[in-house]
Amino acid sequence: MLETNLLAPCMLTYTFLKKLESRKSRSALINVASIAGVSPMPKFSIYCSTKVYLRYLTNALGEESLRNIDILLLSPGFVTTKMTLYKTGFDACTPETTAKNTFRDLGYDKETNGFWVHEMAHSLVQIVFRFFPSFYYSTVSKIAHQTLMDRYKKEEQTSH
């Protein structure tokens, strides 16, 4: 996880940033974090920490004077993929929806969640975590953790 979420983005950014900056045409750098990087979640500490790192890296790059490079952080919630096992619904969107909305926001925003429901969830989590931290830790993060575990258990049962 550390190699994928920390080392790879740093190495790729270092490798391509000078090349992107020297181009005459406009370029973009999009880092993929997660809504889990908005606030700590017990039992997901390493994952959340790596996503916070990507948030800070991307925000810092966005404040540098990079010529002709749009910097964007994508922090989605649940996205329906084979890896995540989520089903498309109210709280989960398709990769195509996420990509379409990410490119819509590129050049206009510094961060996107790629789906309007994820935008709402992002804002709600920030508010609850900031003003009601004990409620967040005792309720919200436990519900999120249990929801994830239930989904994985259900998928395991149906795949056997």
C-alpha cells in the first residue's frame, strides 16, 4: 500500500513534472486519493494516512507556480470496480462517471470527488469530524467500517 499510494506518485511526479512544464500546450496532473483521506478512520489508519499524504502533496504542487499544468486531486467515495466489489447505487458510482466529472472539474477546481453524492459525503464528514469528533469516532467511523466488512463478507459468501 505504501509503495502504491506514496512512493509511486512521488516518483511519477518527479519524473514527469519537468517534462510537463516544458511543454508548450497545457498539461494536467491528477492524483487519486480517497474520501477516506478527509478524516481518520479506525482500522484503516495506514490507508487513510496514505491518502492524506496524497492530499498534501497535490495541494502543495497546486500552490507552486507550475507553468501550463493544471493540478487536481480526485478524492472519490465508493466506485464500482472488480477490486472494490461495490454495486452501483446511490452511494457508489461507475468509473466512467468519476472520470467524466473529474475532467469536467479539471482546470476549475483544486479537488473533486467525481460524483455529487461523494461531494455531499465529503462535506458532511468534514463538518462532523471537526465539530463532533467524539460522535465521529464512536458512530460514523464504526458504521463505515461495518458497512465495508458486511460488503466483503457478502461477496465472499456469494463467490463460494
